[in-house]
Amino acid sequence: MLEGKSLKEEVQMLESVKQDKYGQQFTSTDSMKAQRREIIQRHRQHSKRARLAFEGQRGTLEQLQLLGNRKMDTNGLMMQVYAFYSKIVLFAEEMSKYNISAEELAQSKAMVEALSATRQQQVQSKGQAQDATQKRKLAMKSTTTSNGSFLIWLRAH
């Protein structure tokens, strides 16, 4: 009976860990989506002004990835945004003529980098939640193979 109780506690602990990790993942996902929306909004404003500032300068526009269409998929767009902010800080003086300060550009670049860190946290939480789910499944499977009546006992207690 003691073995069944410790198995029950292990399964419950693993279920709790799983729920905690999925909660962290959902929180990270929500934060990431909000950050991404804000960054995309800023990028739209900044890229419009950069197109005006560098009109006719194909080389600069290419460096800033402003030639051609904006990427439509999330990963492609975020790569384009990252490339833009990595380069635009080098053109802060020109952008200041269009009411975008060097500080604002640096802040936008930092926001993109923070989004990357949030994404890493979200992926890590997801992996930990999946790992906890697998461990819980294995613990439950081992209890049913070693003692077929464990689930009946577990429900009763």
C-alpha cells in the first residue's frame, strides 16, 4: 500500500509540474505575441520613413531589406525586422531628419532582442512541459503494469 501511495504522489507531482510548465509557456506565448505586435507596428512606421529618407538609394534600401515586398510569414517578417534594426542604427543621423531619434532606434532594436529571449523562454517551457507529460505517462504506465488495481485505488483516494 505504501508503494501505491508514493506512486500516486509522484504522478500528482508530475501532473503539477506539467501544469506549471504549460502555464509558463502560455504566459510566454501571450507576452511574445504582444511584443511582436508592438515591434511590427514600430517597424512599419520606421520603414516608411526610411524609404523616404533613402529614396533612390538602392544599396541602402537593400541593406535595410526594404526593397521588394514585406515578408508575410511570421518568421520571415521577424528576420526582416531584425535585419532592419541591426542596420538602421548605423543611419541614425539620417533618420533623425524624419523625427526618429537614435535612442528610439536603439530601443526598437533592444525590443527585437528581448522578443528573441522571450521566444527562447517559451520554447524552453514547452519542452519542459512535454518532458513532464512524458514522465507522468511513464509513471502511470509503470503503475498499471506492476499493479493493475492502482488506478482503481488512485481514484478511491
